[in-house]
Amino acid sequence: MHIEKHPVLGRQLLKPVTIYFNDQPYQAYSQQSVAAALMANGIKKLGVSRKLVQSRGLFCSRGRCCSCYMTIDGEDHVRSCMTVVKDGMRIYPNMEDPEVRREIDED
């Protein structure tokens, strides 16, 4: 599912890296976005919608929608279409809203 040789950009997939999705290793390439690497490995479900509890996946691929948000290296709600893979990266689907706590100063 990779484009090995692009007609304009030439060969792009030169440096393989290992990423972990749900603690399972997958091969990716250092120039890919997280979403593209997961799609190339056959992973299309990136999480579930909070309101309808339906599968979410890659939609706009430009960072404009919230469909591809995932937990990447411990950080919740990261746009996987705009994040470039790194060797050893840990990726998890967003199956629920992140736990956000806000401290209120009473001063």
C-alpha cells in the first residue's frame, strides 16, 4: 500500500523504522505521518467517536478535522495525520475522551 516511487518526488521510503500500535510492532518509514503508516499496515480504525461511539478513521488528512486524533507517546488527542513517525513511537487509539483536569486558584 506504499507508493514506492512517486512520479514527481521520486523514491521517498528510504529509512524504515519500527512503531508500536497497541503494543504491537509495525514497520513504517521516517517520512510518513502516523496515519499514513497505520493505513499502510492495514489499520483503519483510529478510535471511536465520543457522541455516537462509532469507528473513526482518516478523513481530511490535512489536520482540519478531529477524526484522526490518537494518543501518541503518552499525549492525548494528537493529530496523527500531521505527526511524523519516529522509531519506537507508541501509538494508541482514542477510545474515550481524554482525562483533563483543571486547577482553579482561589486567590
